[in-house]
Amino acid sequence: MAVVSNTLDLTALRSLVAIADCGGFRRAAEALCISQSAVSQHVRRLEKVVGRPLVELVGRGSRFTPDGELLLSAGRRILATHDDALELLGVGASVLQRLITVGSTEHAADHLIPRVMAVLTEQFPDVEVRFRLDRGVRLAHALDRGTLDVAVLVGTGGSPAGRPAGLLPLAWYSAPGWLVPPPDRPLPLVAVDDPCTIRTQALTTLARAGRVASVVGESGYLAGVLHAARAGVGVALLADVGPPPQGLERRADLPAVDPEPMQVRLRRGASPRLASLIADAVACALAAGRAPA
């Protein structure tokens, strides 16, 4: 009688993680440069070990069973420990995955991403690069879960230290012709919902200058802030890199704002070289795109 091994195969675990990260069997196969049938075989191999289904078909797609979610979480930790060991032995760079998923803050993304993309394409020509634009707190959580390899974040508070990547200049922007209220009236402010480093910076800067502010417009993402500012709802504190956002003008009649530090964070087990390359690219993009005073 055949005996089923109770050992989890690392290659099969990488396929399971790729299914989650890439959104299905086909995309996982493309990212791993193997056939879709091979990915399916890897899942079946894991299912034989645990004795329970891990992935189930739903319509034309698939989803993880509760046991699959448990193994996915454990598998990420196993692979991270494995890759950490290789990194310590000096062979981590040789096992760089064929897919790099980069998270980035929305602030100044149109200036940062092209430089980051160019560097990664040059250094890893055979690797597929994908980007995710999101709030910093969500990017940090994705790094902790292992669904992102690296992320470009604004500020340093509330997260493990990353690699410094330059300073993000900030300035006030409003719709053309928008008038600043007199000092005895609150300054209408539009900002991203809490928690947001730049929102905190705006309120702190105004408070230090003795100016009362009132957040009259909020949005979960930067696009909503831009729309509200263009509509004349209030003034917004934005990244001051490159030309002004369309439909907005830079204000020189409000308190100057200190720049925010940028950092690059890695998921556990990712190559430190990745952080170094991206941090340098971000710093160069910020220096090249800084708006004139």
C-alpha cells in the first residue's frame, strides 16, 4: 500500500502562493513560467498531504477553502524562512522570483513609477513587474501578508524602518481664483481620510502657524481630494513634484510645509538589493522632478 508523504513541497507551496497573488491558476502559471496543469498538480500534491481540499472552483474562477487559507498563510511563512536562509548564505539573489509586485503611494506616483519601472526592467529583464497603487496603511498590511514584494511609502511613523528614499516636497494647491478666508475664519481643507501622513502634516503645520483649519472634504483616495480641490471645496496639501495637478495652482500665501521622508519597505524574505534599487530610483525621481520654488 502506497504511503502518502506528510512533507510539504516548497515548489508546490510557491504555486499555491502564486495562485493567491496572481489571481488564479492561469496567471500563476504565467508568472512561474510553468504550465497551468503543473500548477494544478502542485495543488493536488498539497491536498494529498493535508487530506483536504485547498482550492475549489466557483464559476469560471476559483477560491481558497478555509483549509487553503490556513495553508496559504503558513506557506508564506515557510517560504519566507527558506528564502531568508538562502539570503544568509549569500545565494538569495539567485532565486529571485519571476514576478515582482511593487506597491506605491499615490502621491507623486506619476513621477516615481516610470523611474522605478525603468530600473527594474533594466536590472531584471526576464522578470514581470506589476504595480499596486494604494493607501500606505494597506500597502504595509500587504507587505506583512506577503502579497507585495516591496512598497514605496510616505513617512516613517507606525511601521518598521525601511530604506530611506529621499524627501517628498509638499505644497498647498487650490482651484484657480480660490480665495483664502480671513485669519478669523477656519481654513477649509480637503484631505485623505485618516490615517494619512500628509493630512497630519497639513493640520500640524497650520496649527503651528496659529491657523485654525477645518476638514470640509475627505476621500479614501487621492483622486477624490483632487476633485474636491478643483471644485473649490478647499485647499489641499499635495506632493510638489513636477507640474501642478491639472486644474489646480500652487499657493504661496499659506505656511511653508516641511518635506516628508520617503522609504522603501520589503516583505520578509525579499532581496535587499530590490530595496536598494528602488530607493535610489525614487530619490533620483524626486530630485529630478522637484518643482521650482
